[in-house]
Amino acid sequence: MTINRAAHKSTRYYIDEFHLLLKEEQTAAYSVEIWKRFRKWGGIPTGITQNIKDLLASREIENIFENSDFIYMLNQAAGDRQILAKQLNISPHQLSYVTNSGEGEGLIFYGSTIIPFKDKFDKSLRLYKLMTTKPSEMENGQKMG
């Protein structure tokens, strides 16, 4: 991050199962600090989780939401949808895009704008074969890291 900042380059920082870092007070506080600092220094932190309830159980998540310009949301469980509708002010119509939605369907939050999307990616393309994370569709037994 420091090297890229000095070179005026952005750094992407991906945190899978992000809710695990927010479980403990010390790692939650550190995560919020990193989130704020990375954004300030031109970084792009990305928290990934499957169940938003786990994420929203942390007191620190409001700080992270307040310091996030972009949220990409796919199909959500009923309990998670209700929490998100309240937290992010999602209308019932917009909520339909994350209710029993198919692959590649959801909502994008960009600043104060909410954009529904349906991305039907052509599975016959080489790019699809390179990007898929479905074990049954991966070529030559490649593993995602």
C-alpha cells in the first residue's frame, strides 16, 4: 500500500469472510482503521461475506458502511434482506432484485444511487471459463486461490 501510494497507484485489498474479522473487538477496530486509511491513501478495500447478518452483528459495521461508496449485492436470505432494506433504505421493488434472484442478478449501490442489474455472461466465452469459480466448470482442475 505504501509503495503504491508513493507511485500514485491504487491498491485493491480483498477480505473474504469479512465478518470473521469483525467478531473480535481488537480485529474489528483494526479493520475499521485499515478501511478508513486505505481509502484515504487511494486504496480500494473490499469486504466479502455470504450472510449479512453476521456482518451486521458487529458494532463497527456502520463505520465501514459510512466509508464505502460501492456495495455489490447478490441474492439474499429473507432475514438478511429485511436488515439490509432497513439499513440501506431499499424499496420493496429494489429488494426484488435480491429475492430469489438468479446467477448474476442483484443490486449495486454507488454513492446514493441504487442500480438493479442482470448480468447474463455468455458461458461459451473463454473469459467465462477463466473467471468461473464453479468447480464443475473449471478447466484442467484449476483451483481458485
